[in-house]
Amino acid sequence: MSEELQLLILRTLDTDGEIADTGALLLDGQEVDQLQVLGALNSLGVREMVSHTSLDRERLHLTAEGEQISLHGSHEARVFNVVPSGGTLALANLAGIVGAETAKIGQGQAFKNKWIKKDGAVLKREVESIHDKVREELQKVERGELNEGKEVADLIKRKLVVKKKSTTYHVTKGPNFSTTIQRLATDLTAEMIQSGSWRTAPFKKYNFAAAGLAPEGGALHPLMKVREEFRSIFFELGFQEMPSNHFVESSFWNFDALFQPQQHPARDAHDTFFLKDPASSSSLPEEYLQKVKKVHSEGGYGSIGYQYDWKRDEAEKLILRTHTTSRSTYMLWKLAQEPEFRPVKYFSVDRVFRNETVDATHLAEFHQIEGLIADRGLTLGDLIGFMDQFFKKMGIEKIKFKPAYNPYTEPSMEVFAYHNGLNKWVEIGNSGMFRPEMLRPMGLPEDVRVIAWGLGLERPTMIRYGISNIRDLLGHKCNLDFIRRSGIVRFDKELI
């Protein structure tokens, strides 16, 4: 096939002087695949027998449905044709005659065109004859007579036609043009040396300018690059990273220890992933568990609690953690077990899971950035002051706060930043002071306060790299070439 195609190109050039468009080439009466044409041109080009340039264009092609309509008529025309002239057709019989899909699509279009009307349970014609414009337009597309305009836009909208990019080639004679093909040797063999034929043998030229094959190497994902920037900020501010490699948590650490009631909507299967095997865990600190149970069901530390029958089996259920605050709770409890309290600054950046519908801005798994400071006598002013310092290191100068509600923080505040690109304030995080009902059962001293805040990793990453759909950043639709090309970001300029 390759040699036949090369000879066809050479003979056409010999006859016509040039080939204006290889799309018109026919081999044995059939169109030729342009990838095969390119292979033949490259082979001839090495011998300098021809030279070629590419012709890139968009062409219209009929979809499978469009081809059927071109052959048999549009859905609406087929529906019209089965309705008898001067008679009626039972609506219930339509799908059985023309098929369910044609009945569904064609009926609506025929009503819209005022070709037929519904009279009770039957269909009647409103006109005696019709012009099947859709079929006619599709046949024009096939013949190349219709390439643009409103008609084409409507056909594309109905998914009867698609635009496909195609590349053909303009070919001219090269300096060594001939209608016969001389075979070129690609290797110097022992036989050539022994016989001396290498002296007169035509060799294929080496392309010393060709780039070598680049070795495959790993590349950091953009999320990991931005993650390292956040970690650098925390380390610079004297924080210690929490061990957060616990994707599976008990409901106790994820919810109960955070003073989140067992009937809270977030603990429903529609919002949380529950494990089936193993479904529960009994390895919980008993003394602490009893204190958490008491503050939920009876209250304490100035609170009346939730006044409900707290169930242990609910707390023992295993889940995929919905936030990294479950690890923050565990670390604070560990801190409370030490002989003497010491101020701490903890942070984590890790993955969490929510049973959410996937769309352009939500995934079922994402990353959460979380930080906390535990010390004596902390106030809301300390939290606001630290937030101002923290976000300035990210390049965000304008922030403000809005009161909010969280089961485990009081007071709670949503954090907003001014987005210069959108010219409006956008929410970037959440913050608050952990409640006494959460801290006192752990055994922390009464004058110890904990300020905490959290934000997502995906949103700042999308902003930094100009990504509008989260599925292009993370998941099976992510382009590996995008990961390789993405540079390192720095928070020395305004993030948003």
C-alpha cells in the first residue's frame, strides 16, 4: 500500500506539476487515509523527491443519527408521513410504527412546525404536504455545499452534524524528483563492506537535527506544589505538622468528640461514606468516651448539652473522615494527657471525603488545610490578628469576617477575601474558637483556649493555575501533560 501510494503521488506530480490538496487523491477509486499520505510524503521527502506543506481545516461530518436522517428522512417528516391524509392515527400506536426515539423527537418537532396536531388521543395533519428541510440540509453537508450559517448551527445543536479537524497536504516536486523509487540503504552491513558495494549504494540521510526521545520522568502535581507553599508558611510561623494519615476514622473522633450531635444531618449516609467491613471499631479511650457521652446527653461546663440518648454503637461506626479536624481533636486529647500543659501550634494538609455529587466545583474527595493554636487566655482578637497575618503571607491583603455557626466552635467566623478579578468578596475559609464542651472533657485546663481555622487546597490551586473545572485538576480527566508543564507557584503576589 505504501509503495502504491508513493507511486500515485509521483505520477500525479509528473502529470499535473503539483498536488493542490491530497484530500482529492483516489487509490483504486477510494479516498486515501491522510495519515498514510503523510507517511508516504515523509518517505519521499527523505529522498528529496517531493516537498509538502500541511493544509489544516475544519470539516463537517454527519453523525450516525444524521446519516440515518439523510437516508430515510427527519424524525418529524417520518412522523408526519405515518399520519394518514384526512384521517387520524392513535397516539398510542405511533411508537410502534416509527420507533420510540423517532416518536419522541419527531412528534415535538412536527408540533412545533405545525405539521400535525393532537386531537384527544389521536394525531391529525394540519397541512397536506411538507418539505423535509433537515434532510435536504444534511444531504447538502454531505456534498460539501453547506458549510456554515444558522442552518449548520441548528444541525450541530441537534447533534446531527459535528465539526472535525482534518489535515491534508499541498505537494510539489523536489530536487531529486523521479517517477521511479530507488531503495535507500539504512545500515552499513558486513556484506556491503566485503563486496565494496557501499561505495556506490544510496544511503538514507541521517537527520542530525532530530530531537532525541525525551526520557520519561515524574512530575509533582500542581496540588502538591501549592501544598508545599502552604506547609512553608506554617513552618515559617512556627507550626508543627500533625500526623494526618488516617483516612478511616471512627464517628467518635470525627463527630462525637467535636460535640457534634448524633442526629446531625452531616452524619447521614447522603453526606458521609460509611465502611461496611469492618463497620465499627471499639478501640476508643473509655474514660474520655464517657465524658463525651455525658456532655452530649446531660451537659456540663456551663452547657445543657443536647439532652438526648447518646448511643455508643453510633460513635463506633467507621467512616471515611469528612474533615481533618478529627485529627486535631485526637492531637488535643493527647496533649491533655501530658503531665503539664504546653502551648502548641499544629497544622495539617490532607485528604478528606464527602458523599457529594461531582460537578465543576465539587469532588467526593478533596484536601483540607487546617491549623490550630492552643494556649492560655486566647481570645477572638488573637484569631482575627493571626488570620490577617496568615493570609497576608498568601498574598491576600483584604479580608473580612462574618459570624457563622459550627457545632464545635463558638464564636465561629467565615473568612472572606476581596477578589480583584471578580470585583467582589468571596469566601475562602472558616474559623472559630473550640467550645468548652469539646475541650473540657479532654482534660485541658479551664483557662486554655484553642483557636482554629480551615480552608480548601483545591480553590487556591485552581485560581493560581487558571482552572475553572475541578475535574481538570484532579481525577481521571486530568491531563498528564498539564501536570508536566505546570510550574511552581509562589505566594509572593496576590493570590486572588
